[in-house]
Amino acid sequence: MRQRTATTNRQAQSPEVRPTMLAGGLRFATVQECLDFLPPDERALTGELRELLMQEAPELKERISFNVPFYKVRRDICFLWPASVLWGRRKTYDGVRLGFSYGNLLQSGAGYLERADRKQVCWRELTALMPTDERMIRTLLREALRLDAERAGGLR
């Protein structure tokens, strides 16, 4: 572990080598650091999605978890996972993945959100924010917030 940290520090100090997710385990302390790392197209889309989430639900708290922005009120509600922030060793999709932590409980997400072999988390991969996506995201977010409030009250 010490060797990996030393490598990352050396790369970060070298002006000609930009650290990557594969080059020594880059970690972000803030959402802004994550955004600064992203290529322009992913940065713009992530910014649009952040703005949409905060407009629709200003009570959301933003934090970094798994190196990407997560949003919560009582429990994690959703996350934005840009394709350039790798899960594993290689990039497996383009754009930004908007995920819902309890997507399996969202009735509105059927047919819109992907689930693959996951039990709980569902997501949508976006390369652009279309008006239909925006409407659906607002609907899903309102439903997720309602479920979060119910869960806080002791309901499932």
C-alpha cells in the first residue's frame, strides 16, 4: 500500500504526467476534484445532472463515496457515476450513469432504469440530457425521496 501511495504522489508532482484511475488509485476528496478530473463532455453532463438533482430536491446532501458524487437525505438516494471514474480496470460505458440506491423499490423506473444482475441498485446511462430524461429523472427522484421519508418513519 505504501508503494502505491508513493507512486501516486510522484505522479501528482510530475507536471507532464496526469494521474489516471489506473495509475496508482487516484482518490478524490471533494466533488469538485472529481469534476476537475473528468473530460469536458462528462463534466458538462455531470454538471447538468447535479443541477437538476439540486433544483428538484434542495434538501439533498452531496458527498463523495466510491470516488463519485452520492446524494442523500436520510440514506443514500442516488449517485452520478461518470464513465471516466472506473469501477474495475477498464471503462465499460460512455457518458454518466445516474443510479438509484434503492432502485428496486421505484415503481416508476420499470422500463427506464437498468438493473442487470443487481438486487437493489438500478441506473440509467446517459450521454445527453434529453427533455424526456429530465422528466423521468424528476419523477424517479420524487419517488425516491418519498420512499426515503417512509423508511425513516419505520416503513419498509
